[in-house]
Amino acid sequence: MSGLDWLVLVGTLGFIGVYGAWKSRGVRTMETYFRDRSLHWPTIGLGIMATQASAITFLSTPGQAYADGMRFVQFYFGLPLAMVVIGAVFVPIFHRLNVYTAYEYLEHRFDVRVRCLGALLFLVQRGLAVGITIYAPAIILSTILGWPLGLTNLGIGLLVIAYTVFGGARAVAETQKQQMIVMLGGIALAGVLIFLRLPESVTLPNAVKLAGAFDRMNAVSFDLDFASRYNFWSGIAGGFFLALAYFGTDQSQVQRYLCGRSISESRLGLLFNGMLKVPMQLAILFVGVLVFVFYLFTQSPLLFNASLLEQVRGTPHAAELDAVSKRYDRAFETQRLAAEAYVSTLDSGSDAAAAKDRLRAAAAEVETVRKEARAVVARAAGRQYAGHGLHLPLVRAELRTGGVNRAPHRGDPLRRDELDFERASGIGIDEHDRPLSAPVGPTSIRAA
């Protein structure tokens, strides 16, 4: 890393930590530590969004769009409705009972045993979710800096614990506001950089039409199809009740709007989250769509796990893999030329249907060759191989070729964390070309 990279990394972390400590310097009592009722709605809203978002959001959601298009956004269509119900029903009850946690309400309604059970389930669930949330950026940082993965995990965890313990609820809310601004800025910058790396002939409308040619712009479907994971109706119904449970009963979210200086501020913070969450997810998914278009013109690795490919080249299946690699080079070149021809027809206004068919056929050939490559790897490894994630291995590949880490050598052991994380976070496409995504459930919304 250059001096500027270190300045940005250390400066951002340092500023967020110092700013949170400074804003929470007046915390002296249990009331201000656990439930500082002084926050305005913008801080509440950004805190709610930052609590739900994580590194998983920015690693897996673009991969979801790359593999399956924009339709995942429908999963969030029920969220604004849930914010209205929580603001109208839950917030006044919590404020009237003057509770510190959502589970304190269970003691009022039932008894202390129910409260303890609810709190225990929350702690176990949240502990597991936070483990993955910290693990994702730790893999990136350990690759960039060459640090041991375990120590990187420990360092991130200690940093988060430090400002949380010292500053309480106000420190968490203030630091999350800054973190959310950084994350939104990062997504916008990523989209701009990817677009600028497209060929000059590809305008933004052309990029959208290229993605649409492969059904990647399928944002909304009103088909009442019970076999479809994402459509408008499942988003409204399933998304509504999932968001109602998560934002209405999970202490990590309830604490954010318990800190509102009034019921109105808490309600406005929830509505702010409801209105901004869907556009934010659209933007993140669109970054994944731009990555898909980028790889129509720029050749991606045959498989993104470079170290595994190097291991296969040290087996009797090396010649078979080399033959598939050469076929992949030819297939990609055909796809690139077909993509350029399709863009030309869009610019000239001529009939693009034939050019679109040729492009889809060329892309299908590329995927066929990659399936064959996965089959070769599976035979060499003696096990089933799924095409591992797009973004994380690509980051590692870019970092290695940039000189941060050496390129993998033949016979290098496959890093277990590469396989474990990509399987756990659900980034990429499996051996049947189905998108891998986090399971839909109370924990998945935290990681989405």
C-alpha cells in the first residue's frame, strides 16, 4: 500500500473513533450510556441503515446482481410498510414503558424468564452474525496488508468493542452515521470507476441495454409465481414480516430509535430508513450489473480461484485444463466482438435483434467452457467444485498481480478461508449456474 492508502485507512478509522468519543464525552449515567435520548432523526436513520448494512452487503449483493440481475431489490419492497407500522405501534409503546431494551417489554408483558430467553436468543443470533460481518473485511485487509487473518479479526473486533464500551449508545450512533456516509460514498465511487473502465463506445444507456439483453435489469416482476424466490408479491408479504420482526424486536435496531429525543424523531428516523433503503439497494445491485457489462469486454479469469487453478496445473489434468483455457480465450474473444457489434447496432439505430441473439449465443458458449473448467477442477480435486465468488477472489487476484502478495505457485495449499467465507456468504454461482445468496431469515437481513 502507498502512503496515501495508509493515510486514508488510518485517517478514516481514527476520525470515526475520535469523533464518536468526542460526541459521547458527556456520557456519565446509565440513562445516557444505554439510551441517550438526544438524537435527531438523520442520525437515527443513518444508524439504522448502518446497523443493517455490513461488508457482506458490498461483497455479496453486487455478486447477486452479476449472477441474477436486479430482482433481489424486491426483497425490500415490504420494508417501508414495516417502518410505518413500527413507527405507529411499536415506538409509542417502547417510549411509554421507558424501556432500555426490546426484551424488557417481554418482562412487562410476561415475566423475567421470557425476557431472559428473548435476550439469550438475540445474543446468540447476533454473535453469529457479527462473526461473519467482521470476517469479511478481515479477509480483505489481511490480503492487502499481509497480516495473519486471525490477528486482523481480533484487531477489528477490539476496535469496535473499544468505542462501544467507552461511548455507549451515543458513540455507536455517531460512528455509524459516519460509517454510512463512507459506505454510500464508496458505492457511488465504485459505480463511477467501473463505468469509466468500460469502452468509450459504451454509454450508460448502452450499458443498461447490454445488461437487459441478458435479463439483468429484471428489477420488478408482478407474476404470482410461488416457485420464484423474488417477485413483487413475495417482497411485499415476506419482506414486510421479516422487516417487522427485525426492526421491531431486534435490540441492535430497537436501540437506535430508543435514543430518539422524541417519538416524532424516532418515527422520522424509521421513515428515513424506509425511503432510502430501496434506492440504496438498487444502487448496490446496479454496481453488480455494471461489473457484468464490464466483463463482456474485459476477460475475466477462467475461474476466480487462481490458487486452485495452479494446483490443478500440477496434476495429470493439467493438459486438459490448458485445452479448456485456450477454448475459453477464443470464446471470450467471440463474445467481446459480439458485444461491440451489438453496441454498434444500438448506436446506428438498426435492427439489434440479430446482434442480440449472437451476443447471447457467444455468452452461452463462454459459460459452457467455464462449466467444463469447473468439471476439470472437480475431477482433479476429487470432489464437487462450485464456481466460487466473483468479487472477493477478484480482489485477491488484483492485489496479487499488483505486488501486494506474490502470485500463487504450483502446489500452494488452498486457503481454507477462501472456501469457507465464499460458501458462508453465498457469493457467486454454483455448479448448476444458480446464484448463491444468503438464506432469507432474521439473520440474512442484517447481512444484506
